[in-house]
Amino acid sequence: QVQFVESGGGLVQPGGSLRLSCAASERIFSSYAMGWYRQVPGKQREMVASMDSSGGDKKYKDSVKGRFTISRDNAKNTVYLQMNSLKPEDTAAYYCNVIPPRPGYWGQGTQVTVSS
């Protein structure tokens, strides 16, 4: 079973940047379309960015367009989320998963807090 391990979160001031990483345990990772998701306590998890298995067909939630960039390195079984111009409303736990997401693949996530 694929396992994902997210990292790179932290506390950042508004306008700052973070780069999240998601490492996969399986080499079959390269076969999957991947997405980054985020969740705020009390709200449903939402997808913020996605891409196909080769790193193309990138799509973004409207509120992060132009600020977030999703990418992948299939040789390293890793997917990234570059987040720039962060806003307080980006505060959430961030997760990666395949598309569509599989319940058993959720990792621990990485917390992003945007605050002055």
C-alpha cells in the first residue's frame, strides 16, 4: 500500500513562502495523478492543486491560482507544492494523495500557519 509523508510546513508571515514535499513509499507513484489537499478543523478537506502522472495538466483552486505551483519528481517519488504570497486563509493542514484520493493513503499531513 502506498504511504505518503508530507513535510515542509511551518509558521510563516503573510506574504511569505513555503515549499511542501510529499514522499511516496512506492515506485508505482509515477503512475498516479497527484493532488495536494488541505483541511481546516471543522471543514471538509479540499483539493488545492493537481497534476497528471507526468506532471502536466495542472489545475488549481481559484483562490491559490498564481500563488501555488504543484510539481513532481517521479525519479524521487516526490511531489511538491511551492506556495508564495501566503495569506492567513491558507492556514490549514496540507496533505497529498492520488486522484481520486484513496482513504488508506492519507498521511499525517503538514501544518501551515500563516500569521503575523
